[in-house]
Amino acid sequence: MILFGAASGLLIDQVLFFYLEDRIEASLTQEAAEFRALATRSKPGGRLLVARETFTGVLDEFLTHNIPPQNTFYLTFADGAFHKASPRALPPLLAPDSPLTRRLAGVSLPQRSEVVTADGQRYVYLSEPLNAAGRTRGGLVLAHCVSCERQFLDQCLAVIGVIFLLALALASVIVWVGTGRVLAPLQQLLRTVRAIDELDLTRRVHLHEQSNEWSELACAFNAMLGRLEGAFQTQRHFVNEVSHELRTPLTIIRGHLELIGDDPHERAETMHIVHDELGRMHRFVESLLLLDRLERHDGLHLEPLEVDALTRECFAKARGLGRRQWHLPSAASGCRVHADRQCLTQAVLNLAHNAVKFTTHQDRIAIGSSLVDGRVHLWVSDSGPGVPLEAQGRIFECFERGSCHRQTEGNGLGLAIVRSIALAHGGEVRLQSTPGHGATFTLVLPLAPQTHRQDG
């Protein structure tokens, strides 16, 4: 604002000075024109009388009827000598005995000029001679002090500058206070951000103002903190579960290796246990890597798959998981999905394996597919104990194990992998279960793009 005010002041000064010069020029020209008009009207028969009383009367009449503006001076001359001046006191430059006045008394032609005094005062003057009988009998000189006008202009600009600085100071105080109040929520947000670390994500920003930009920012920030807190809790839970899953086989391996003896039969039994636990650890690590790959959608080999053939292939492989009453009630024909064959097969087999774990030889397990509302449903249902209501909302989370009347084996990643496979293919997995009446897990997948073109 200071730079803007200084630039504006310089511009205003130049513009006003231009108008000042123009106004002075116009005023002097107008006064000279009035003098010429008065002299013409004073000529009987169109000629000015030679008598001195005649042309001095013209000069006196002009001085009587014309009051000079501020900083303007009128000087009259008769027969080469100073005659009279306007009532205003004359500056030394225009005194009757000054060199400039004596020189102007003998001017015989109209002229415009300017002069600068020793002290820097600048004057502009316009001379208008009065001729009669072929010679100059007198004249009028109109002089204006430009420096006086300039001084007044500088004083006005100085007053404007002082007022501007005072207004700027007052505005700065108001803006400082107002900005402090406006930015107070941001300062509170900044303090909250600085107080948050990875060990404490429970802090939130609390603002009193409602329905403004700061409250929206605070709500968005609080929502972000909520997501981060959930992500950190999930990470901690995940690390704890992974360490727990790996600690058990490592403890078993270490215990058996510490107690191993020289008996060949005992050594063979110990090595069998070690290999079994290492295989379980390997499967667990492979499941974790698969989950990570699916969440990044990395490494999927998508291709058009016939749903009918895929359903029958999964059914044939699932029958080897255990002795159950296996059924293939339906297989959708004439439709395709754009998917990774191995991933979808693994998802169906995970669901089938999960059904085998929670059923007995007398229970029924069905695998099928159908086309519903333009989407493919690939499902596995069983007649087992079903999923408890309190577990249905979290059963697809990592390390969640279904509960029933007997203990089950597994690392709790099977259904999480199924959900990740469905999401990686742009679909979802659904559960329909009534405790005591079995459960149905359904993979809902979009049709392949070429299928839409064929239907159209």
C-alpha cells in the first residue's frame, strides 16, 4: 500500500501540474482577449485616438473592471514607461523599476515567455501592446507566478500524504487485529498439528465458529485424523496378529530343535514337525504377499473367461477338499468376466475350503453361478452352522476367524483374500447367513466389456 500510495502521489502530482499549466495558459489568453476587445470598442470610427487620455483610459478601464486571479499580476505601460498595476502587491521581479519591467515597457509585438528568478521562482507572462498612428503607445502585461501555484500544489499533496499515512496506520491496526481474529482458528489448527504424533492420534480440532471455511477445514482435518487413527490401529493390529501367527510356529520349531536327541526315530519325527511348521509359515507369508499384491492391483493377468467353464472347473477342484454332499445347481452360460483365472479360482476354493471346515460329512455344499441384473454371481453355500450375527460385519477382515462349536484351523486370511480378489476385479463379496441354517458367500463381478457389446 505504501508503494501504491507513493506511485499514485507521483502520478497525481504530474497530472495536476499538467492541468495547472493548462489552466494558467488559458487564463492569460482569456484576459489578453478581453483587453483586445476593450481596446477595439474604444476606437471611434475604428481608429484609436492619438490623445494620451484615450489609450490610458483604456488601460485604466481594464484594471478597474478586471480583478486578477490568485498569483496573477497586471501591469500597464504608456509611452514606454510604467503606468499602473493591479492592486495586488508586485513581487520584486515585476517592480516598476526592475530590469524586466523596463524591458517590457518597450515591447511592440505580442509575445509569451517565462522567466526564473535567482531564488527559483518561475513566472509566465504574456504581453499585449497597444498601437496607434503607426507606433506603440502602451500595452498590457499579464504575469503569473507558476512557482506559487506549485508550492500550493505541493502543500496539498503533502496534506494528502499525511492523511494517507494516518489512514494506512489505522487500517494496518484494524487489519492486524482483524487478521488475528480471522486466523485464530488456523493457529489452533497449527497447535493441534504440532501436538499430534504417531503415538497419539486422538486429538481433534474444536472450533466455536460454525458454517464457515475454517469449520469445514477443521471437519476435513478431523476426518483425516480419524482415517489415520483407523489406519494406525489397523496396522498395529496387523503387526500384532502377524507376530502372533509367526511366533507360534517359531516357538514350536525352536522347542523341538532344542530337545532333539540322537534317536533316529525321534530326529525324523522332529524334522517332520519342523518341516510342517515351516510350510505353515511359508503359506502364511505367501498369503500376506498376495494380499499386498491384490491391494495394489499388481500382477493381475486379466483375460476374458467363460463363467460356465470357470464354475465347473472350480466345482471339480473343490470336490477334492473333503467328503461332503457336493452340488452344482447352476452355471451361467453365454457370459464372460474380465478376470484373472488363478485369482478367481483361489477365491472360490477359499470359500469352499471355509465351508468344508465348518461342516460335517452329512452337510451339503453347493457351488454355482448366475447372471443377475447384468452382473455375474459366483457363489458357494453350505448347510453348516452359519455365521453368528456379531461376526458377520467383520468376518472379511484380516485374522478374523469364524466361530462355531468346535475349534477351527487357519490363519484368518482366507476371507480377506476373497474380498481383496473381488475388489481387485471391480466387484464385491456378499454374505447371507442365518445362524443354524448355513451360509452363502457370493462373488459379484462385472461382465466383460465385449459381453455388453454382444448384448446390445
